[in-house]
Amino acid sequence: MTSSPTTSQAIEVTGLRKRFGDREALRGMDLRVAAGSFFGLLGPNGAGKTTSVSILTTLLRPDAGGARLLGLDVVEERARVRAMLGVVFQEPSLDPELTPREHLRLYARLYHLDRPKQRADAMLERMHLLEEADRLVGTLSGGMKRRLEIGRGVLHEPRLLFLDEPTTGLDVAARARVWQQLRDLHAQGDTTLFLTTHSMEEAEALCDELAIMDAGELVAQGSPEQLKAALGGDVVRLVVARAGRGQPGFEAVEGVVRVTQVQRPEGGVVFRVTVRDGPRRLAALVEVARELEIEEVTLHRPSLEHVFLRHTGHEFEERDA
């Protein structure tokens, strides 16, 4: 494994910009990710997540600004950066005509690792794939393939592992096993994990630090608990059949911190009211909206979905273009 500089920051991004024709994908992005952390990046479609990760993994050059991974410049020291990285792409990149054992032994040789056979077999055991080690990859389940890709991504003991939606398309049991593999990897403390995901549940279950992007900029960063606490109260969700004119006066209710609204494609509006001591204020909020023909009322503790909506103005989408 290639040696690298010692630094408390795994990722340092300053003023990063990237334009594609008339569209500015990144608008002076600044980001710090602590070494050894499990970091998650969230954002709506077109926010700049893919562009950011492409630059950080040396697949794309920025137009301006800079990025350093473990102290190394991603442009000027590209080869050294790549030697420290592991990447698990969203789209499968396994050869269906090879076995898991053949895959890992091949990559062990490509990485010039000593004792490639032993390394491969140890990783198969670590990923709970010994029983499937000599089956063709094309016959494996989605969860098994994903665990193999993660094993391949960490075979050379990278200092930094990028995971692009690692559980997309997996069933609940397969997803839980992949989550546990990632938790185990994080617990070892030697690798910084950088996750992009379209699951709020996944982000909250795995990440100790999150950032939210919108329109090419970071709009929020912190631990899941810090981001939720910053909302300032509980969230009351009111679905009404009629839009009315503007907001129906929720701000007049004591304890209301913030009101957001989203038009429903099928008609009507969803109001989300952030309010301190939500159970005590619920009746007053319902009374304010009664004339708009309330269809549904729910009271929630703050969630990452509420944080996402607060900072981006978008309903969270399960897929990204």
C-alpha cells in the first residue's frame, strides 16, 4: 500500500468550481471531512454530488479551486491519490464469467499486493462469501455482488473509500448485511468512508457527519443530530385539499419557528410547520388550516427528511439522474 501524508483531514475542498456549457455544476464549494469519519453527501437531482465525487476521485478536473485528499492534490498528485482510494460504483462492474475468488486474486495482482491468493481468501471470509467463492458472479444475488464489490474496493487497504449508493436495488436483508459490513469497516478506524445515498434511513444509520448540497453549493453540514436539532422544534405536517392564498397564518401560533409548503401534483398543498412543543400546539395549527379542508395531519420529531426539505426546498427523491 502506498504511503501518504499524515493529516487530520481526509478531504479538504476550497472554492471548487465546475461548469458544463451554460450550467455551473459547482459554485465555489468548500468542504472538510475528518480522517476516519463516515461521511455522507445528500442533495436533490442536479445538486452537484456526482460532479464533486468525480473530481475527488480524479475522474474529472475542476475549472477552479482545489481539493486535497489526505494532503495530496487531486490534480497535481493524481497517481498518488488514486493509489490511496477505493471506489464502489453505483453501477455493477463485475465480470459475470469470473468467480469471486478469481476477481479478488486478479485485483490483488493488479494492486501488486504480496500473497495475492491469501489476501483474496481472507477478504472472501471477511465479506462472508467463502461458500460462494467458486460460483460464477453472474449467478450470485444482488447482495452478494455488492459485498464482493466492497471487498474488492478495500482489498488494497485504501485510506479513503468512496461508496456511490451502495445498497440501491437490494432487498431489506441484503441491505442490512451490507450496512453491517460498512459499520465493521468503519469501526476499524483506518479508512475514511464517503457515501452518497438516496436513503435518509441509510444516511442516519451509517454516517457520523453529513453535508447537504443544493445548486452546486453546500447548504448544511453537521452530524445527523446537530442538523435535526438546528430545525428548532417538532414538525407538524398538514395535507390540505385547497391551496388558499399564501400561508394560512401559522406564524401567529405561539412557538412556530418556520413554515414551508409544497404543491402536490394531484392538487392541494403539504404544509410543514416547525414548532416548539408540537403536541401542545397541534390543536391551534389544525384550527388555522381547517378552512382549507384538511386531509391529513401528522406530528413528527425532526428527521433528516425535514432537514433536507428545509435547506433545499425539495421533497427528497429516491433516485438521482
